[in-house]
Amino acid sequence: MKTIKYIALAFLIGFTGACEKDFLEPTPESAISSIEYFSNDDEIETGVIGIYDAMQGINSTSLNDNRGIQIEYYVTEMRSDNTRTKSQEGEAAQFEQYNVSSANGLVQNYYRSFYNVIYRANLVLDKLENASEAMAPQFEGEAKFARAQAYFNLVRLYGDIPLIDRIIGPLENDVAFTRVSTTEIYELIVSDLEFAADNLGNGEFYRASRAAAQALLAKVHLTLGNYTDAQVLCESVLSSGFSLEPNFSDVFYNEGNNEVIFAIAYNPGVETDSQDFSAEWLNGVGRTVGVNYVTDEAIAAFDEFGGDRTALSIRTDPAQPTQTQVTKYLPNGEDGGADGKTFSTDATLSGNDWIVIRYADVLLMHVESILAGGQETSAAAALASFQQIRDRAGLTDPVTSISKTDLLNERRVELAFENHRLFDLLRFGVAQEVLSEFSNNNGYSFGATDLLLPIPQSEINLSKGLMNQNPGY
Amino acid sequence: MKTTKLLTAVLTLIGTIVLTSSCDFDYDLPEEGSIPDETPPSANFSAAQSDTDFLLYNFANLSSSATTYEWDFGDGNTSAEIDPSNTYPDEGTYTVNLTASDALGATSTFTMDVTVVEPEVPEAIVPVVLEGDFEDNSLPDGSGDGRDSWRNDFGGVIQITSSPVQSGDQASKYPSDGDRVAYQEGIAVTPNTDYIITYYYTLKTNNPGSVTLTVLGGGITDLSEVESKKLVDLVGMDQADADTYTKVDLSFNTGANATVAILITNEGEEARVDNISMAPVPE
């Protein structure tokens, strides 16, 4: 009997000792787990790369995959007066016709993709305590730059949105689904970009740099009407060693050129690291029959203001001469031969980098900051920046004064199909006027509420009543 | 028995007819089986002044759950468009009313005042240089010793002289060892605008010397920042006559600065500066 007691006691002690966390949740030795990972600089850096990977998006024909920046043209350029689908079909045509459904898969995918960027940025910020003192500011700056860029896009597209500035748990529905005012979102964007500008250096363009943060912050300040702040930032970027490529074509086909301030990298032929938009913009080369085709209005703008840029930005579709294609991002630089569809490489696995910020944009932002919401400027500094852009396009007549409309037109042809036009119209306060007229001329159904996308219906459903839809949807 | 059967059949027939016709009775009680209008309209809009015609306003209809709209622009004009625009007859405050209705007849009204004002062409700020003439009691509140606005951490406080002066009773004085500095920051200007700063100086003639006035964008916290913040400067070296002031006009563009600062230093010989003023260059 006594022996049994001891045995029982021994078991009890044995169990008590074994019931530590390690026993029930052992750290796997042959695989990586999130619990122990991000413990040093090397591991955290993979987290930082992961943020850019989220922006890059997945090259896939399934909208179940986060497509990231690869589908941005749908929700920006195709909602402006620059581009449309070739055949007015399907979900994609909702954008040009201004009858976007809250169940539109692209609207949902973009939203989800950029909240994924925000999540990955928050993950890095959460693990910063494990980084070395030397590297922590670099990682924090990159994560905050990416988070700000994602929020800046989301807030301009969807309006009031949930503010998530840390890792949240699955039960924190109030954080995940409470829409906060754009003012609060912009406060986070500004403070994130100020940190990035103060802590990052220059020299990279596939990763965030000081110049990239300053340029993006300048755009934010222009959006908010803080013109002097924007001007100071632009002038800092303008003196950071970047320059205009003498040949406009080289901006897009000579990767790593000195005009690029920040770009998303893609590599050709690799499914996990390539993009499909170059193919989608052509005639039946990608999955669609052709999207992001040039509108008659954009062609007219090129005829009037484009100069040398016209021939390098658009072309007649070789297979369908009544239609006009974008040529800024031809798959791996190949023009597709006589029919526009014959490539030596796989066009659906294109490697063209996507340029997010380039020097020309900063020069025109500099003009905008000096214009400062006015109708016209003849300030020497503004004229100098404007003239550089015009000169490269072969429009060398000296400019003596720049009106708001001149600037908007110049931005339209210089930065066409780079997903700027919609945001420019909004920032210049003319989106409703311009898009109403565009819509009337084409029989579309634009209304003021189309300036914001719908919150994806899936989010509203998950929110269990916490989220309201934008008006008009 | 047969009669009974027949009677039953007839009664059944009558009953059926009665029952059938009774089916015409309206069983639908009010509210029974219907649900309330859970998404009544909510009216809302914003208004934006046109860039080109200040009397023209574009309205953005931000209503939800509505199908028809009635606009009253407050000047007698009305519209039933979704996003209308209206040209007002004149400047003034107008009460704009939007009634949004859904197909069930539920309505919602939103009202907002629109104040129509012709935007002023922004004129360049005329900067105020405090104690620019170095006179006593010349601050806006009637106090000051002529140099209160010029004190700083970059050098000793400047001296005041009563002779020679360019005008008034006093001018600023900078002894020959050059350790006194005048500095004033926070002078409000319009960015990207051409200005002229005007001042008068004189130097004694015993030793070669100079007096330098620098206009700085924003301000500085250390003299090492002068080069990077300098908008314009002039090294005054006119030593023809110690008692005759030399007039200086310096033009500069404010660039990306909403304020500027003035810094005055000297070297080698005693200097005097008087009557500093700043004005935008007339268009």
C-alpha cells in the first residue's frame, strides 16, 4: 500500500513538472514558427522584405490571391478619364462606367492587399525590440514608409477607414471594423513619413529612402493644403542627386535609372516575382481581352500637350486599329511584333518594375506647391521646374506663366497611366467637374459619390453592423 | 336515403360556394406581414465653389438610400438632378436645402448655408521689422529701448547711438571688435515672393572694415547655419564719410519660407545701421 502511494506521488510530481509550456507548445526544430522568429536583425529584415512583397502582390489569375499594386490601375486610372476596358465587359468595366458594385472583386482585393501591407508593417514594428540599435531605425523607417503609403492610397480611395497601427487579435472587431475619420488617418500618415524621412538614408530605390519618404510626404501635404511644407520637402528631394532621364523612354525601359525614386521590383519569368499588368494592357495577351486602353479624351490631351512623350506613351493597337494601347510598360520591353501579341518571353510573367515615385513627379509637385492653391504663378522657381519637364518632351518654348490648368494638363501627359490622374483631379478640386463631363460625353453614370469606392461588401458583412457603406452604394 | 344524399350534396355545394366567395375577404391586417422601412433615406451634400466663376457652385450629393432629390438653392432656383450646379446672382449667404426621398415616400432633409464671396487675390504680406529705426518706445505697445527686438545668443547686445543717425533720434551701433550682433526672426512674409529690404549704414574711417546684413529664410539656432539659410546678404564697405549714411536696397525671393530673419554683423571698424524696412516688389 505504501509503495503505491509513493508511486502515485512520483507520477504526480512527474506530471506537474511536465506541464510547462514547452511540453505542450514545443518550439519546432525543423520549421520556422512565428513565436520565435524575428529575434535578430537578419530575421527582421526578412520581415521588411515581406512588406515590399505584399506591395508587389501575387501574379495570379485568381482574386483569392492578394494582387497588390498589380491591380491598382483598375481602381485609379480606369476611374479617371485616361483609360477604360477595350470591350466594356465584366467587373472591370464597372470602373469606367461609374457603376462599381460593393461586391466588385477588384475593389475587395485592393483593400485586402493594402491592409496586408499594413499588417506586415505592424508586424515588423512589433518586433523592433529584437533589432540591434544600429538597424532598428532603418527597419522602423521602412515599415512606417510602407504603412503610410498603404494608408495614403486607401484613404484617398475609400474615405474613412479602420485605423490599425499595431498587431490586433482576432477578437478586436471594434478596431478592425470601426471607420475613423480621414483626419485621423492623415495624422498617422504624416507622423509615419516624418519618422521615415528623418531616419532613412538615400541610395536605394527598391526600398524606402529618405527622398521617397520626403516626396510622398510632399504629396500628402499638397493633398492637405500645406503648401510651404510641401515646397520645403520637394526642394530637399530636388537637391538629393536625382535627375530627369534625357530620353523619356529610358525612364521605363532602363531599370534603375536616376529618375526613379521608389519602385516595386519585378523579375521576368518567375511566377512568384513577376507581374501581369504589362500583358493585361494588350490585346488578348493576358487573361483579359484588354484593359487600361486609352480613352479618346486622353489621346486628345496627348495630341495637344504630349510633345515627344506621345509616341512613347501610346500606340494604335496593331490587332485592332480603332483602339489605342499604353506603351509605357510593354512586357519586358518587347513590342509584340506585327500583331502586337508575339513575344519571345512569357508576357504574363513580365519583369517591368512599377515606378511609384519619380523625379518628374517631384518637379511638378514643386510647381504645385508654389502655385499654392492659386490660379496662376510666374515665380521663377516654379517656371524652372516646369521648363525641365517641357524641355525633355521637346516643348522648348520658354514658359512665362503657369496656370492651374496648365499644370494639370502637364501632369496628365507626363504621368499618364502611372495611376496619378484620379488623385490629381481630386487634389486639384476639379474631379467632379471633369469626370461629370467625361461621363456625359461617353454615356457613363458618374455621380459625386463615385469619387470614393465602396467599402468591400465582404468587410461590411464581417463587421456585423460596425461598418457603414459609403453613400451612393 | 336518396333525398338525404341529394340534400347533403346540395348543402355541400352551397357551402363550397359560400366558402369560396368568403375567400374574397381581406385578411391582411395593417402592418401584418410587412416590415418597416429599415433603410430610410439620409440626405447629405457638400458644395464646392468653381475656380473660374466664383458665383458657380457644384453640389455633390452624398445622400444614401434615396431615389429622388429636391434641391432648393436658397436663391429661388431649384433642381431635381442628383449632382446639380447653381449660379448665384450675387455675393451673400444662401440656405441650401436638399430633400431626399425613397420609393416608399420616406424623406430626409439636409440644410446647409453657402456663403458666396469673391475670393480675394492674395496680396503679398507687408513685413513688419520691429524697432527697424532703433527708436525708444517704438514697439507696437509703445514700449521698448530701440534694441529689444534685436537681442540674441549669437553675440553681445548692440549699442545705441544718437549721432550720427539717418533719421529720428537713434541708430544702432556696432563697435570695431565685431562682437555685437543684431538678430531678429519671425518676420512674416508671403512665400515665393520678391521683396526689397532697404537700410542705411555708415562706417568709421580709421581702419578698413565692413558691416554685413543678411536675410535668412526661417531662422537659425547657430551662426554655422547662416550659409545654408541665406536668401541675400550685402557686405557694406563704403568708408567715404563716417557721418554720411549709405542707402542699400537688396532684393530677394522668399522661396519656401513663411518667415524670414535679419542678421547684422560687422568687422574691423565701428559701424552704424539705421531705418531697416522691407516691402514686396510691386508687380
